[in-house]
Amino acid sequence: MEVTEEQLYDGVCVILNKGDSLNRVPKTHRRLITPEIREWWHNPNGAMRWVADHAVSPLMGRWFGSMAENGQWRLELHQASHGESRAGFWFTCPDIRGAEVSPPVGKRPSNQLPQELAEYYRLIDYVDWMGFGAAGGFEGGADHTPLTNYAYEYFGDSVDPASTYIFGWSPCSDMIFYTADGRGGWVCHENGKVKLLGSVLNTIDWVYGELLADRCPDYPYG
């Protein structure tokens, strides 16, 4: 077990590898060991295989399958000084971009999820490919922010900002979105341009395709 300072937030990160004991986690971080985290701890690669076998899109299945077969993992328990905290399993694999993955927690967002996205969040919660405190990843399934919270004059592909919600980010704060009717894509942080990628499942598949190609998913400027 390793105890380190958080790189971007003041606070402490507890890192556990195979062979460590959850019972030795400091009291400050024990509450982060939820029943879901404990269940995955018994066989993290097996958990990845289960997600791969039930994935909602082909490239999502390939990414999780690669992590199940060839991935190395560690459990990270994050606690920032200002109170933000979370726990997830960081997976790495040769020639594929890794990420920290959290098991599903059973929480539901305040807005109505499209059925396809609800199925996704029954498998996992957040997926973070940049690290705690940095933008870049899929958010967990609770409390997604509508586009109306941002004062852009949206243009490009047509969406209704009031029924369009953010569920992911790039490192430079481009936004991954879904609509109440099940579409998905990106919003450019520079000017509010909307780029649809098809359905929300097409969007999820596109993101995992970028991870499989060892790239950081970002707004498709090209």
C-alpha cells in the first residue's frame, strides 16, 4: 500500500495493489471502500471481463476485454482537502490508453437518461483517463448538467440545450453530451459549436475507439 499526496488537489491518495489488504487502509479513507469497490477488489480483471461481456457498444467491449486479458491494475482512494473524494480501479494495458474505472453505485441522475445510457451506467460509474482533479473522462451516472448552464450561443448541429446534458469532458473542457431523445456528440469549448456523432451509443463507441488507439478523446476538430 502506498500513501501519496494528490497531484492536482491538496489531499491524500491511498493506492493498493494486488496482495495489499483493505483492512490496512487508513481510517480517513475507509469510507471510500464501498460494497461495490470491495466486490471488484476480489477479482478486478474478472470485473472488467463482466463489463466487456455486457458492453453496450463493440469498442467499449474491446477496451474492457483488453483490460480483462492484459491489464494491470491498482485501486486508488482519493481524498481532497476541500472534501471531494472518490475511489476507482486504474487499469493500464500495452498500446491502449488506460483509465480509472469505478463500479456502478446505483445512483440515478435527476434528469431522465435515455435507455441506452441507463444500460451503460448499470455496468460502471465514472471512467477517468486523465487522473483525479483533471478534466478528461466520462462522468458518473448522477446529476448531469444541462447545456443551459453554460452561456454559449450554440451552433452547428441542432440540439435543444434544455434537454441536452453533459456526461464527459476532454482535458481542454470540450463537452461530451447526450440528448433526452438518445443522440450524442461533442460541444467545442472555444465557441459552442455542436458536433453530433449519431446516437449516444455511437458517441460512447467513438470514445472507447480513441482509447483503444492510445489517444485522449477530444472534440473532432478535423
